[in-house]
Amino acid sequence: MQRVSLCLIAKNEAHRLPTCLGSAADLVHETIVVDTGSTDATKEVAAKHGAKVFDLPWRDDFAAARNESIDRASGEWIFWLDCDHWLDEENRERLRRLFASLQDENAAYLMKWRSPSDESGGQATLLDATQLFRNDPRIRWQYRIHEQIRPAIQRAGGITRWSDVVINHTGYQDPLDKHRKLERNLRLLLLENEERPNQVTTLFHLGWTYYLLGKPVEAWAPLEMSLKLSQPGETVVRKIYALLVRCARQTERQQDAFDVCRMGRTHFPNDPELLFHEGQLRREGGDLKGAEAVLQFLLQSPAETYIAASVDPGLKGYKGRCALAEVYRDQGRVDDAEREWRAALAVHPDFTPAWLCIGDMWLNHGRFQEVDQLAEQLTASPKTSLDGALLKARSLMIRKNFTESRRLIEEITARAPKNPWPRELLAHALLMEGRDTPALVQALKDVLTLDPTNHFALANLPVAQQKLAGAAT
């Protein structure tokens, strides 16, 4: 029987460790927790769950901390988790079977991370990670942040296998906490890039982090260099193309976005993210027939198996249908558009943006009675009551009843003070009304306080501030 050591690194994770260790510690031979300077009860909680706890001063290096945990492990295999990981019962059983099947060989196993979407009602994104590997002195982590183990496994001649285990990941749900982590990641990536320049992985994550921080201009150069230095078959390449497309779109370089998208598709013709972006780019450029063809191909093409840096499975499902619905809407095919949105909702009924898109389409066609009925329907359900109120406020805004719209938005904001959506809608209303620039500036600042990476606020705040400064002179 092969022994498995569960390895974690932790700092001030007393609130998350019980869920993490409670879902996995009983499946392994031993649990190793390396604490990097906790000031809460992390070490006591870990010990209570049977972990062997070791201290290591933090030195801005996640790989060093992870390698310390491996150095302390005695099992023939290393299974690692972060403190914001946990397994449900179905995947605990899958992991139990996998551990029981392990042989004395140099192999590694991929597992998927399931991370909640940032969108209201959005489906979780999936990422493939090398989660289980041999305890071999040749196999150690590298890079300060977004640390990697696969290069060492490959250098040691290890083979990689797929598993059916899915790990839940909950670390980036709070927008402010996410922003703090991204700023930390950026600092460590810049250090790594200074110490060891021209590393494909570092440049890739540097560009991705800039993008997530709402800085697409800064993201472009490291992503472009990462692509230039990458070798065929590297797992990050298809994601680099997708991120470059996103950066170009956000900086209104539509032709650059289209060119990168087409170039990416010469290598990855069935990539869901590239197909999705191409469909949207064609629609935005007025090529509605081309957009329809690309999005139908996205929905019908067979799924591929590849190691994903991050993939949204909704692109080949409900999100792809919503994008196709937008094409039909722009073609004036209202019934076809509504059919696709309702098909998306049949598969994923919690995706409230689809309901709001139907409402917006009806608003644009002056079908206000149907919009009001839909708003009432959404408001009646606890899950969608906020979305129903937002749709009603948007309906009032479209009808230029700005006073009543703002009053309703203020009520919604009081109900959900930490939700950026009502404040963003308020900014939309103020922008459309065009009469109160100081209030618009404040509303956009309020959005960024709650969601520092909000693209709408980042794009419109500088323009509003410039207008306000001009009015003062």
C-alpha cells in the first residue's frame, strides 16, 4: 500500500482549515502543515485535525514554503491542497479509490479545480492542476508565485495521468480580498521577473494579473512576450491568445483583437474561448452572418481534452447560446433571440443576466408591460429579487424616468450595500441623464470601492473626472 502525505502551507487560515482538512485528512497517511507566520489559531486548528505543524518564516516565496512541506513528508506520494480547497463526498470517494490504486512508479495525476464564477448565477470555471505526484527529491516547486511542479516532474521523467477528482476552490469570491491578492501576486511576479527574466510562465501570469486588475494596456507586453518565447504544446499558449484578445477588445483595438483571435484559431480551431470572442467580435463589427456561423460552430463542435489554464464550460453551453441570442436580436429576429435565451435558462436557470437580456430586448422594442411582468416575476423569487428590482430600475431609466429610477436604485443599494451592481446601474443612469457629473464621479468611485477591477467604472471614471475638471475651470 502506497502512503500519501497531504501537504499544505498556511497563514491565518483558522476559519478555512476545518473545511479543508475535514474533507481530506482522513484519506491520507499523514498531514503536513507549514505555517508561515499565523497570528490566529491556524496551528492549533491544524493540530486538532491530526496535522504535523512546522514553522517557516515567510520570505515572499510560495515555492519555498511548499518545498518545505514536501521535505517534511514521509509518504511515497505527495497530495497537496490550499486552505481554500475542499472535497465533496463524491470526490472524496473518487480520491479514496485513486489513492488505493497507486503503484510504485514515477507518475503524476491531474485534478480539476472548480472555482465559483464572479457573475451573478454564472457557472464555475475549471482549471487542471497537478495535484498528486511522487515524493522524489528531484521533484520540487519553482517560482515565487503561481508556483509550478510540472516542469520538475517532466525533467524527472514522470508521466502525467488524468483523474476524475474535482476539488472545490473558494479563494477569490470577495472582490476586495481578490484585489488584495492580485496586488500581492503582482508584486511577487515582478520580483520573479526581475530575478529570472523571460520565463514563459512568469510573463503569462504577469499579463493575466494585470488584466484581472483592470490594466489591459500593461497586460499586453508580457503576454505578447510570453507567446513569443513559448514552445509548441505548452499548456498556457491557448490562454495567452484568449487574454490578448480580451486586452485588445477592452482597449478598443477591435482589428488587433480579431487578428489575434484568427491567429490563435490556426493553432486551436475548436478553442471555446477563441470561438466565443470571434463571434462577439464579428457581431460588434456588423458581420452578423459570420457571427452566427462561428457561434453555431462553438455550440456544435465536439469538446476537446487538454490541460486547461482556466476554462469556462458555459461558453459551449448557456453563454454561447446567450451570445447567439444577441446576434439574432441584432438581426431583428426577436423570437429566435428569445428562444436561445430561454434555452440557456432551461440549462442554467440561475443565470439571471439572460433574463435581464430578454428584458433589455423588450425594453428596446417598447414592450414595457412585458418587462414589468418579468421584473415582478424575478422580484417574487428570493434568488432573483435583486435582479428583478434592477430590471425595473433599468426600465424606468430607459423610459427617462430618472428620478424614480434613482430612487429605486437607492432602495436596492440599501438592501445590498456590498453588491456593486446597483451602484453600477446608478452610474449608467447618471451617464445617460448627463446632468450631474459630480454624482456620476462619486457613483463610479463607489463601484470601484466594492469592485476595484470593474471594467465599466475603470473605463468611464477618467472621462467623468476630466469633464468635471473642465467644468470647474
